[in-house]
Amino acid sequence: QVQLVESGGGLVQPGESLRLSCAASGFTFSNYAMRWYRQAPGKERELVAGIGRTGRSLSYADSVKGRFTISRDNAENMMYLQMNTLKPEDTAVYYCKAFGMDYWGKGTLVTVSS
């Protein structure tokens, strides 16, 4: 059974950092590109960042480029999102997803507020 469990969210002030984690199980993690999405209150879910199967291919939404870093550890079936210089507009529930699979975790809430 495919499971994706996001963690690491919380309440931070503008300019601070958070590191999100995604624990994957139930499939061969290293065979799949992975993505982080987010959904802000009242808005549609949007793609934040993507990473290829080996971790060498990276992509970012313009809104987070230069501030967020996606990474993965295939030995541990984990994916990460390092988020620096957080802004109030980064407030959202963050989800991880395997590219090509229609499974979603429950997400982790990130709130950026002073």
C-alpha cells in the first residue's frame, strides 16, 4: 500500500526556515521522480518543486526559486524540502507526491506569520 507521510511543518516568522520531510513506503521509491505541492487557503494546489529519480534533476516554481531546496535520500525512502527566507505567502499545506502515481498524503501545514 502506497503511503506518503509529510512532516516538519509549523508556525514560523517571516524570514525564518523550515525543513519538510516526506516518508514514502509501499513502492520502489528510487524508481519515481517526486514532487512537492502546496495548497494555500482558498487557492488551488500548486507545484512547488520536483526532483528526478537520482536527485540530479531539480525544478522549482518561480515563486520559491533561490529560497527552497528539494532533495531526496533513496536509501531511506525520504524526500525533503528545505525552505529558507519564508514569506507569508508561503503559508499552505504542503504535500509530497510520486510523479505518475495518484496518491496523496495528509500534508503538513506551514504558517508564516509575525
